Amino acid sequence: MSDAWIKLYYKNVMADVIGAEHGISNSVLDDLADKTVPLIGELNEGRAAYRELPYNEDYPSAVKAVAGDVRGACENFVVLGIGGSALGNIALQTALNPYMYNLDEGQRYGGPRLFVFDNVDPVQAASFLDWIGDKLENTVFNVISKSGRTAETAAQFLVIRELLEKRLGAEKAKRQIIATTDANEGTMRKIADDAGYRTLVVPDGVGGRFSVLSPVGLLSAAVCGIDIDGLLAGARAMDKVVSSTDFYANPAGLNAAINFHYYNVGKPISVMMPYAYGLKDLSDWYRQLWAESLGKTKDVSGKDVFVGPTPVKALGTTDQHSQVQLYREGPNDKLFTFLQVKDFGCDVEIGPAPDCAPELGYLAGTKMSKLLNSEKLATEYALLKDKRPCLSVMFDKVCGETIGQFIYLYEVTTSIAGRLFAINAYDQPAVELGKEATFALMGREDFKEMAEEITPKMQIDEKFLV
Ligand code: PA5
């Protein structure tokens, strides 16, 4: 296990830095500590199923066995899934494999290309099917769905299954599909058992957005050469830290409490802004975790509360030239969380300035890492000048361990925030309604009544079409 670590830096939310109106005083933070510590204790006692994933030995060994068969034996690995069955896979790949990984024609990285399909856009799908059509023999599909009834994943799967069976025959097709699904029940389990697909398990009691450290996220990572043992070791190490009932030593407790506080004092928007391209899809993963877990109508007692901070993703430096004008001068209604990396593991030196442009000389001979991290500090400094609260998650470096730490830190932060908001962080009734309305609109017999209700309401009224 490497000793690389991540830390939460919270000085720049304090009143001493951004003033009493927008900053948090020591006494307010102490009050937040009093409120949060008992909740950490409760979460330690009734540990959610996702918290045990880093300790489970069966899942990684099953994943490694399948990955061992697949890794050298195919050129393309395609994940079919959506939401919690896709975002973690994408985040791990972007963070831990090279930017040009999929264009590795010389097979320098030793694994297949990875594609994660998390949509049903016909233009995207047609383009992909056109490309993959003559490569099916060298392509393995991992369909991930706990329920198997999610329309998008089911539709993708039905397209691929038909294609494989037509082109390769049923027997060969079955070797090209791996299903990750519930151990015992659901549509996908039924299909997989019936067809004889290889399967991996979506663990019981682990919702999609908390499942990245299970076979859901681990298989595509292992197939593409990512150190899944490092990920799990990082998560285990973070578990120790975020279980602490010493509030000031617990980054998940502090993070949840600070976010909760700002939500309640008129800053309901949480912007996550990595200053590392590799971390950009982690903020997409965080966005789902935060939004689906914390956006709720009712609290645990059934009272209407309509809570939920709005997560926003941005990328440094790209979005400095897109969002920062708003972030500095627009409403002071946001809490910023930067992700900052100390050691990028490689660097690029900037070339000399031409004689005619001596004003670019300050860049010559310096490193891109210095420029990127200077821009992070510069943006944070500018936001602080305008009294905008800023947190930073500081990565020693980006590796399996630190990504595992980050994932676990944010999962536990979300659980604690759920307790602070007194809502159920683990359900998603609003998403379920959308799924059912889709069944209705797509003509599922058992949703006929719902279709009758929806159809007239959703018909275009020409009066309002201009
Ligand atoms: O976090 C969640 O629970 C959701 O995003 C699900 O992962 C998503 O809706 C896909 O569900 P399923 O795995 O059942 O196809």
C-alpha cells in the first residue's frame, strides 16, 4: 500500500478568512460538531452495506477471475448500464488510465478499449454499432443492472444480444456477455441464468450510486488494468478516518457539516471543481451521489421538507473561462470544493517564447503542473476576495489508493449529510417514478393506467408552440 493520501482543507470557509457574514465561526463549527458526532456514532453502529465492500474478499477475487479471462482475450470492453451502473466505471477509467488509453493501437497498456454506454441516443448508438459491427468477435459486453428492468440498459442489451446472436450464433454470443446483477432475483438474473452468461453480483443492500467498489465498478477497472486492490485498500484506510468521533479529525464529518451549514444559510449550490483532468468524471459521479441521495421531499418522519443541495461540476482551468465570472460576481449562493493534486506523476515543460513575444517569457521553462496549480490558487484567491467559501480536497497524487479514499470519503460524507438533513439517503423514489412513466409511455401492458393519465398531459399544445 502506498502512503499517498488525500486531505480535506477547510480553512477557507472560516469567518477569519471570508468574514462573519459568509464564513463559519469557531463557535458555529463547534455547534455543528455537537450535532454531527452522535450521527457519526449511529452510522458506525448500523453500518450501511456499502461500508463493508472494501473488506469483502469474494467480490474482488470473482472480478479478477473474470477479468483474467477477458483482459487479454478481447480488444473492446463495453459496459451497458446507467446511473450508478455506469458513472463509477467512467470515473475510475478517466482517473486511473491514460487520457489516450482507447487510442492505444500498439496495446502498450495491455488491455481492451473501454466504452461505457449510459444513454439510448440513436445517433450515438448507430455510430457505435456501425464501428463495432465487424469487431464483435473481439468485443465483450458487460451489462450492469441490479434490477434488469431499467429501460435504457434493457434496450441496449436487447440490441447487442440480437446482434451477437445473429452474427456469431447463440453459443458464441453467450461468451461475449457478462451480466452484473442481483444474486438471486430480477429480470437480468433471469435472463443471465437462462442464457448461461457469466455473472457477477450487485451486492444486496448496496444502491447503484454506492456500488462502485463492488463488481459493478471493479470489473471494467480490472479488465483495463486498474489496481483494484489499491482502490479497496484506500477505501479501507479512509474507513478508519471517517469512523472517528473526533469531529476535527474526521474529514467526512467536517465535509458533511460544512455543506449542511451552507445549505441552511442560503448557499444551496455545491460546486466541485477538480484541477486535474483525470478527476473530472469523479465530479460527475459525486453529482449523482449527492443529488440522488440528498434531494428528498420528505424527512424520515414523513414531513415535507423538499431539501437537497444542488451539485454542480466544473473543471479547472477550463471552466475558469466559462463559469468563474458567475462564481465571483453572481449570487453568493455556492460552496466550492476544489480537487487539487500535488504530484501529477509526470510533467510537461513549456517551451521558450519567440523573440517577438517576450511577454510570454514568464511561461518559458516552467512546468504545466505549476501553471495548473497556480491557476487553482489564483481562482480560489479571487473567490475568497469576494467572500465565497472554498473547501479543497488535496491529493498527494492520483492513484488507486487515493481514488479509493476519495470515493469512500464522499460516500460517508453523503451518509452523514443524509442524517443531518434527517432524510433517507439511500432511496430514489423520484427516479423510480420516471422509470415507471417510461414503461407507460413505451406501452407496457401493466402500466396502461399510468399511460392514460400521462398521455393527455404530455401532448404538445400547439397554442404554446411559437
Ligand atoms: O443509484 C441508483 O440506484 C440508480 O442510479 C441506478 O443505479 C440506476 O437507475 C440503474 O439501475 P439498475 O442498476 O437497476 O439498472
